[in-house]
Amino acid sequence: MIDAAGLRVMRAIADEGSFTAAALALGYSQPAVSQMVRRLEQRTGTVLVEKVGRSVRLTEAGEVLARHAGPVLAALDAAEEEVAAIAGLRAGRVRLMAFPSSSVTLVPRALAAVRRAHPDVKVTFTEAEPPESLAALRGGDCDLAVAFSYDGTDLGRGEDLEGFVVHPLLTEEVGIALPKGHRLAEEERVDLSDLSEEEWIAGCPRCRGHLLQISHDAGFAPRVAFETEDYVAVQGFVAAGLGVALIPDIIREATANDDVVVRPLNPPTRRHIHVVTTEDLQRVPAVQAAVTALVDAAAR
């Protein structure tokens, strides 16, 4: 195998005309240069340097190596510089995948923090609900997945989490969104069982599953009249009196509707938000910077 050190020696011999001068140019000892040439000749299976009196000259094979040394070493130097830039957060990329409602406040705040601290790091963002985002992480299509689970359910929900690193971000209460004039709008907490005759607006598949589960626990099956994953649209439907809906705190705080009242539920139910990556990706500086930004944004 021809290594970079051997190529540097061959180029120095071609430029300087002797082992001694080549050693001086490279900062090596003359015996070290001689030893590197012998090792390279053993690896290539041919003579690379011919002694002519007190000087040396390259054989045809040696000239080939010296000629190719320039572009090869330049490419290696460029690669080393790019890797150093990534390691030093002077470059790099992060592919983030997150569920839509996290893009209201949590994700934008984190991405803005990354841009301020590391302007040369490129972050791309794609919306996806879990478990799609976790499957994308497993398949190498993203570096970070912001995902959620509800009380009593696991984050994976069928997606194997082995090899993943899960960082908790925040836990938020899920309330019930009611039209402003609803009979329960003034209650401090709303018993879920009191909503058994209501029509419902449901969201993503995981959210619908949560609604079905807690309704079952309360002794009824919800009548889902409309389905949309857009929480602004959800509140529009509620405001129009078309039904009631579950709504998490992060959405309630960011997209308030004056014609919608959100009340805590009895019994309470919560949504847990996490950022997920892999053990290897977590050691990538840009990915780690994004994880830190998400944790900080969640804390705020």
C-alpha cells in the first residue's frame, strides 16, 4: 500500500535530488528517508531510487509516484482541511426531521441558536411524524429526529430504538379545546367522560390513537367528525362549533384563537417530546450543537 508519507518522500527526492536534502526539506533524518524508500520499494515490488555516485535519481517507477504525488497530496490536504472545518464547526451539516407542531416554536428557536453560534453549519429541516422520522434516522436519511409519545406509550411504537440516543426535551400537558360558549368552557378541569357525546376533530395517526385510548379508558368511543394535522385548522373547526379537540400546551401558547377555550383534562394526560439520534452521530460536532440548542430551547 502506498501511503501519504511515502509519496511526500518521493516528491521531495525528485525536488531536492538527494536523500539528505529531501530529509532536510521534510524535517526527517536521512536514515528515516532511506528506510521509508526501502519500505515503499518493498510494497511496490520494484526499485524506485537509483544511486548515481553520491547523488540519487528516480527510476521510471519512482518518477510515476513523484508525478502523482502532487495531486494526491493536494487532495488529501484539502480533505484534512474540510474534516478539520467540520470538527471545528466551521462547516458541516445537520439534517433535522421533526413533527409539525414542534415547528411552531421549539424547532425554529433551536435552529436560530445554531445559526447564531455556528453560521457556517448548514441545517436542513423536514416535517415528519413519528415513527416515520425514527425510521428515517435508522435508514440514514436524517441525523436528528424530534419525536413525541403520550403517557402510557413508548416512543418507538414499533420502531426499534436499539442504537439510538434519546434526549428528553420537555413534557407538556394536553388540554381540551372547546368553543368559547361551550357548556364546559368555565370548568377549572374538564372530565373526559363529560365529552362522550361530543364530535371530535382528530390529528395525526399517533394523536388519534391517543384520543381513542384515553376515551376508551373513560368509557366511551369518540365520534371523529373531522381529521386534520394542522392545529390552526383544528382550532378553526373548534371555534366554528364543529367539535372539540385535544391540544398540547406548545400549540395552545403559540397559536391562540380568541374563540377557543382550552381547559386541562381530568384525568390529566401529557405528551413527552424527545430528540433522537444515534450513538455515532452524537459525536459529530454539528449534530451535538443542534441537540444542545434543542435542549436549551425546550428549557426556555
